[in-house]
Amino acid sequence: MKRYFSNRNFLVWLLLSCCSLPLLAEASSFNMTQGVTSISHDVYSLHMVIFYICCAIAVVVFGLMFWAILRHRKARGVQPAQFHGSTKMEILWTAIPVAILIVMAIPATKTLLEMEDASKSDISILVTGSQWKWHYKYLDYPIEYYSLLSTPSAQIHNTAEKGEHYLREVDRPLVLPTGKKIRFLMTSDDVIHSWWVPAFAIKKDANPGFINEIWTRVDQPGVYRGQCAELCGKDHGFMPIVVEVKAPAEFDAWVKEQAEATAKAQADAQALAPMTKEDLMALGQKTYEARCAPCHQVSGEGLPGVFPALKGSVVATKNLPLHLQTVILGRAGTAMQAFGKQLSISEIAAVITYERNAWGNDTGDLVQAKDVAAAMPAKE
């Protein structure tokens, strides 16, 4: 053993081990993914360069340390050198780290500046986070909508088998075209959220009262998933992000389809056609389970001390005007949000009808779209 440590084999073994780490890390599934955008590739390259530098520092530092331990140990009768207060050593161990930091800072600064340059964008999208969903507004097109978790509640409550994209699927994904520079403007309605899509290598906080910006350009069509990366409340884990990237022609067709759907919805709202109780209850149940059940529960019993029950409540069984006002305008100082801009008037009418006739409430009240339109606040 003594002979083994007295030769150079140990240092050679240490050098080979440290040099192999970057190669193993690059092929490992635990390493950072490369993503699908030019920025994500730049970030990955920067990550690997810094990692190589750190491995080289480790080789030098640990190599010198073990060499000193083995060659200058007390058993060999070596006396420690005294260089306390040496100006040359002070300059040396200050200059070397500064030089290393400068070498790291040059590629890092270049990548960071590129990530922050959202100028000359082709499309701008306002992304607004709220508890617990995302709102997308295309500033270049008459399109805006909310994107909510669409994982069935049965899977969440472990009464059904988990799906492939459990807690990572939404009812309406964000749709983008390939080959276009997309600028995202980030803000929030309530608390701090964070919009993060790993495949794009973009992550930006959405702060209430502020607007942050970031950009991306995706060249590969496909579906990319992310999530809110800021602890924003009890349902933080139920706030996924899904981005569907389409070819330009498909994106233009989608824009046209959305414009036609919006025009039809506006025409239907103006017609204010009455619905049957069966239609109201069916639409109301669907809307309730997607928007209301996470807080008030599918059974309508709520969470005692946290969210009030609707089953047998005064609001859902007696005071219809208050019920309308609560759903449309929300309730200040509570987690009850205003759904007047989130749902169509038909959906609001249906969900109120459902709440007033489900779980044994049986009030017999039928709320129609015209009733919701009459209760809506006047536009300024």
C-alpha cells in the first residue's frame, strides 16, 4: 500500500476519474435537458461549460490536496513550510479566482443578454396568473381565454387510475406558431406565480402590479408542458402549462377558428335564448366540476373552516340576487374569485342553476342567460 501511494498511479487515477465526470453527466438522464429552442441550447451549452470548469478546478484542487497529504505527511519526516503573510501568495490566490470568474462571466453575460432581448417580436401575448389558472391574451389577435387543469377529479382523489399526463393537462393550451419570435408579458391578479416551460428554457415570475417580459422562438411543432414554479397557494400543484406549437398555416387556421367561435358566442349571448332545465343542469355540472369543485368539493360540502359549503347554504337556497352577485363579482377578502369575465353568461346561468338544484337543494330556480346579463355590472 505504501508503495502504491508513493508513485504517480493515485494521481493518474484521480485525474481520469474527475475528467470522466463531464462525459458521464452529459449522457446522464439526470443532467439538464437541451430543449427545443436556440436559447435552450445556449443555456445548456453554458451549463456544460461551467460544469467543465468546475471539474477542472476540482481536479487541480483535490489533486494538489491529496498530493500534499501523501508527499508531505508527517510519517515521511516532512516539516511544514511557513509562508504566513506572504504577499505573493495573497496576490496569487486572489488573482486566480478572479480570473476564473471572468472566464465564466463572459459566456454567461452573452447568454443572459440574449435571453432578455424581447425586441422585434412577431407576436405578443399577455400571460396573467391567478389562483389557480393562467389567462392568455393575444395582443395581436382578438383572442383571450383561461387555461385550467383538466385532470379528472376522480384521478386526483385516487378513485380512478392516473392518466399519462396526470396534473399536466389543461382544457385549453396556449397555441403558438413555429418560426416566430413570441414575446410574453407576465403579470398576476393576486399572488406571485412563475411561468415555466423547461423545453423553452424560459421561466419568469408573474408579479401582481408589475409586468415582466421574456421571449421564445420554437422551430419544432409539438406539445410542450410546464407548470407554475412559484409556491402560490394550496393548489399550486394544480396549475400546469401546456403549449401547443403549430406550423404557421395551422396556426392561422386556428386563429380564424377562434375568431369565428368568439363571434358566434357573442351572437348567442345577444340572442339570450332560454335553456331547458336538463341543459342547464348538464352544462352547470360540467362547469361546476371544472371551476368550483376544487374549493367547494364535488359534493358541495366545501372544506370546513376553509371553503364554505354550498349544500344547504343560504346563498344557494334562498338569496338568488346574492348568489348571482357572488359568482359574477366574487367576494372581497376571500378566495372567491369573480367569474364574470372567466365564464360566458350561459355558463354562469347554468352553474348557478346547478348549485341551486343539486345535492338536495332543490329550489326549482332556473337561471337563464338574460338574468345573468341583467345582473352584470355596467361597462364604463
